[in-house]
Amino acid sequence: MGKMREKYKSGELALLPEGVPKFLAGISDYRDLVFFTLATYAGIRRDDIVRLEASNFHPDEGKLPLS
């Protein structure tokens, strides 16, 4: 049997605010840059990110409903 991994603790590997500019600077694809900028500055959770669709965005209203 292999060695058991330690249990992951939520947030222990989180990107800290001071690391965001460096993280974003390393993204070369414009679509990915927009996606991750939205996620980091809006504080969108992982489970909400995976459910995002372009049809969710309503620019006229300035809304992006996540439910």
C-alpha cells in the first residue's frame, strides 16, 4: 500500500492577494486572462466558476448571476 496523503485543509493553498498580479501576468491567452481576472477579483468560488456560461452574463444590467 502507498503512503497516505495528509488531508487537505480548505484555503491552505489559496492564492493570496499579493500574488494575484504575478499570477495574472503569467497568463498569455486573453480568454483565460479574462476568466481568471473575473474569478480572482470577484471572489467567485470554484464550484461557481465551473458552472459559468456566456449566456449567464447580462452586460446591460451589469449582472452575472451564479445560481
